Amino acid sequence: MKTNIKTGLIHIENHKKNQTEYKVSKSYKEILFQHLFTLFNGINLFLAIIVFFTGSQRNMLFMGTVTLNTIIGLVQEIRSKHKLDQLSILNQTKIQVLRNSKIQWIGLEDIVVDDILILKTGIQIPCDGIVVEGNIECDESILTGESISILKNVKDSVYAGSIVTSGMAKMQVLKVAEDMYVFSIIKDAKRYKRYPSQLRDSLNFIIKWCTYILCPLGTILFVVQYNLFGYTQAVLSTVAAVVGMIPEGLVFLTSVALSIGAQKMARANVLVQELYCLETLARVDTLCLDKTGTLTKGNLKVIKIDSQMDVIPILQDMMYALPDDNATAKAIREYVGDNHFKEAIQVLPFSSERKYSQVIFSDGDYKLGAYEFIVNEIDETVKDKIFSYTSKGYRVLVLYSNEVLAYICIQDELKEDVKEILSYFKEQGVMIKVISGDDTNTVRSICEQANLNGLSFDMRQSKNIPNEISQYSFFGRVAPKQKKEMIASLKQQGHIVAMIGDGVNDIMALKEADCSISMGSGSEACKNIASLILLNNQFSSLPELLKQGRCVINNIQKSASLFLVKNIFSMGLAILALLIIKEYPFKPIQLTLISALSTGIPSFVLTLEPNENRIEGNLLKNVVSKAIPGAFCVILSVLGCFFYRQFIEMTNEQYSTICTILAGCNALFVLKGVCKPFTKIRQLLIGSMSVCFLFSILFFPSFFYLVPLQWNHILYILISVCLMPAVLKILSNICSRIAGF
């Protein structure tokens, strides 16, 4: 239906509104559900309920860690949702619309199909439609990737996301919400993509196998303990074993470390939407980015005017007379100044179809634009001159009056921090690939300005993307589909790829990348897909991102072995309880004490330490190989105590007390090994944790189910503790020699 362009719509009730079901972020209900109803939480809750009905509520203390872990995850994701919801693809919140013969301001969500919108310079078009009056120039780079203005006359289509760079017009809305062109691009792009992460995969691997083992092992252990010691003892022993096998501390440490990293990034104006992407970015070896809006400011600048005469007065008069308000006109006006000498007789504004503007004065006729569109016959000398500039990446306009009077070289400006940041990434061994929809010469020039070295390639000539992406560094005239294929090819070649983009044309490539980064001023679709958003649009945040990622992963890798010691020895002791020792030596609260003082608190402190070293090796192998010696040392200590009690008098409570003290001391020795090389903070950490452990067993023994020991028990503990460093060293040497470690 054609709307009267003089009156606009009279009634809007039967017209579709510009409201969409497309979500910027998860709902609060989804966030709550995903954090509360996990396998990890379910198992622990079940164990806590069983313990509660035994009447030994103090043994439920392990639920504190579970609760903290859940709260941290909830708070972090809710904060990210809140920030994300404040971002929008459209910079303005209202637009002028003609309704019932009156121009009024309305919210973008109140626009309906067949509305007549008033478009002016600077406005970002909110819906798809056609021009019905006037003419404008639009920058569609957010959709196409090409940073050129396109002339839109009556009956020409305009698309949501485009920016009006000059002119004024009325448009009739034809498509809103999910019907718009932008949604045909992003319909397959999901906000919550599962990004690759060694850390998450290692955690999931550990949790999966712990679950496979603890379910049958826990069941068998309960049956055996029930037959031997009764219900209450069977429950406490089984829960202690199962809780010990669940890596709740490791999950908590990871949540804390990633959350702290995300909060530091927030202070640097970076919104972290996917916590594990910090690790992915830390492992990235290839960084892909788009020139438009990423390397450059998007502000054109006149670099030089090559002329044999003084053409500044002519250009001043022309720019005064011309109504052009596009980026090129602004750049020329800024260069030549605003003096005015002569009045124009006739003016022909610039258009994208004509490619030049024209002003006639009483003493001359001047044209300004692309040479090949101004003249009928090309002068080879002029063509060669122009090529000498375009080969450097300049956009060249000529001032013409019967002959070329001047060559005007225009270039987009680099962002101030681009050179330093890209240089930093090169020093860190990260390969840079520039992928743009712009002219290849322009892309190459921008890259040269940024001190990037490499070969350029025009993707219109593409025949074999995998070969081309490995041979060249800078790519021009890249189609959105090609961007995705290029990222996929890099991944197939074994690279870990980060992609930076800001336009809808970058969406599928961002989705394909291992780590996706969007500018805060980019399209909403990009921000939905991105795992990281640079809210201030500055490259300066990227090195800090890399450092934080490395810090988080290195510290987690260092501390994770502390947690796995408990998981491994809990499994080993559960098996021994079935085969040899019969009674499981620990109660849940005793393992909580050991975990808190020798693992939980120390790992939290270590996580806060700066560590910018490159990540090396496989995380799972590194962690397990360091945990096995400590775990086996505990198993040997308990096994030794079991055989020792066969020769002397020892109650079950004394047996449990000795095993708890030995396990605690062993864990502190493992902590000492992790803290090497020593610093003042690390020495203070080891000393304070040791004092706290001694204080707990001496002054609060009954709370932890510890009982007084005889002198021969104490002597056994002292001898065992003295032997622990030697045993740990022997076990470590054995592990280092085993193939695969």
C-alpha cells in the first residue's frame, strides 16, 4: 500500500510494529535455570540432604563452596546481561515520522509498516523501505563492508543499519522487525555459541569421569560401610568419599579466576560475555580484523594536494557553494578552510552515479571528482599519475577545468593506538590477517600505515581460499560468505583464530571464529554474537585482554593440581576401603578443613598474582601430572597407618585423626611445591596456612571430629611427615618419566 507522502498514516492499528522477539541476551529465568540446575549442584545437594538426616549438620559445610560458586556465576552473567541490554545497534532512540499531516517524534519500537519517516544527515535508518521523496546518500558499510556512500533516489531501497551521510528524504517503511534484511543475515547466528576452551573441556572431562566413577563406587562403598558400621557411619563415610571425588573446589577456583578477569576487563571498558573466551584469547595465534571501523576511525582526511598552481581559493569557493555534506566534502573543507571569494552561477552536487560535482563561476567551470567519470578520453599521463597515488592506497579526486588542475589525495585515518597494539601482537607471535570489503589497494595502504608486512590479494580473483589465506595477509573486496570460509580455513590449518568486526557483514565470520570481538559501536547482531565487546571502540584494551587471559589460565593451571590431589586420593582410598582398609578414614568436615587451608584459600591468592607468560603444554596433562604425586603420597600415608594399627592399639577415631593430620601436612607440602619460586607473599601464604591448620587441630578438635592421640601415634605422624618431602620427590620423578607426561 502506498502511503500519502503529504499526510502520512492516519490510522496505525492494523499495521505491523517494529517489535522483535530477537533477544539481545538471555532472560533472567534462563540464567537462573542454567546456573542452579547443574549436575554438579544436583549431586552436592543430594549428598547434603542425606547428611542432614543423619543429624550431623556440620558435615554439610561443603555446601558453602557450592553456594559461592553458583552465586559468582549468577552475579557475573547478570551483570553482563545488564550491560549488554544497555547497548543498541541504533545510536538514537527516537525518529521523526509523518502521521496525520504532522511530524512527530516516536520511539523506534513504535514504527509501523507504511509509516513515512523523515531521513536527515547522520540518522541511522531503523527499518527497510523505499525513498518516496528527495534523495540521500547512505553508508551501507555496516551491511556490505564497503565504506562508500551510495546515492538513493525516489523508489530506491534503503536498509536498516545504513547511515545517512548527506541529503534529506522521506522513506516509506516496508519491512520491520524480523522481516528486515538484516535479520536474513543474522537468523542463523546465535548469541550463545560454545567457544573452544581447553580449560572448560578439561574441567568437563574431569567432572565426567569423576561422575562415572563416583556413582558406582559410592554406591558399593555405602553398601559395604552399611553392613560393617551401620547407616550413619556409612552415610558420612560415603559422602566424604564422594565429596572428595567431586572437583567442586576446581570449579569454584575457575569461576573466581574468570570472574575476576572479567571484572578487570570491565574496568578497561571491555564487556566479557563468555567467560571462557579469556582463555581462548590467551591461546590465539591468529587475529583477523576488518579495516573499516576497526583499524581506522572512519574519518577521511586530505593528505596532500598535488598542483602546479594555487588551487586552494578555487576549492574554497567550490566547497562554499556545494551542499555536499558527505565525508569526502568534510575532509576537503577541513583542509582548505572556509574562506569565500566568488558567488557560484550554477551548482551540480556530487552523486555516487555521476562520481563528480560541478560548480560554474563567472570566470570558470570546475569539476571535482573521479577523473575517469569527468573526461571522455583518458590521458595516459594523468592515469599513470593517479595510479601512482592509488597504489599507495589513496583515494584520488581531481580538480578539472579543461585540464587537470590538481590531484587531491584522501585517506582514512588510523586509530591512534593501532600501530602499538598490532606491534605488541606480532611480538607475542600472533599472526595478523586483515579482511575487508574495501578496495585492495586501500586495504594494503592502511596496513602499511599500521606497520604491517605482507602480501595483499583481491578476493574477487579467489579460486582456492585455503591456499590464499595461508599465502597472503591483506585481503580486499571480501564478500561476507568468503570471510566465514577464510576463518574456517585457518581453523582447519590448526590455528586458534580471533576475529574483530563491527558490521552485519562480519557476523558469520565472527560466529565461525574461536574468539569473537565486537566494537561497542557495532551492530547489535555483532554484539549478540561476540564473546567480547570493546565498549570504547579502542584497540588499547586488546593487550590487557591477552595478559588477563594468560594470567587466569597460568594461575589456574598452577593451582588446579592442589584440588586434584584430593579428588585422586579420595578415589584411591574409596577403592582401598572396599578391598583392604574397610573403614573410610575421613569425614566430610575433615576434608573441608584440608581443602580450605591447603587448597581453597591458597589457590584464590595465587589466582590474583600477575602472570603474563605464554601458555604452554596441555592443561589437563600438566595438572594431572603434578597432582598424582601428592595424591599417592596421601594414599601411602593412610595405607601405612592402616598397617601400623594392626600392631598397636588404635580406635577408629584416632585412626581418622591421624589420617586427617597426615593428609593436611601432605597438602601443605604440595602447596609449598606449587609456590616455587618463593616470593614474600607466597612464603607468607604457606606460613599462615600452616599456622591455621595447626591452630584448628589443636584448639577445635571436637568440631572436626579429632580426638587425643597417644605418644606412639604422634611419633608415627612425625616420622611420616619427615619422610613426605622425599616420597613426593620420588613420586614426582616417576611421573616425569612416564610416557605421556
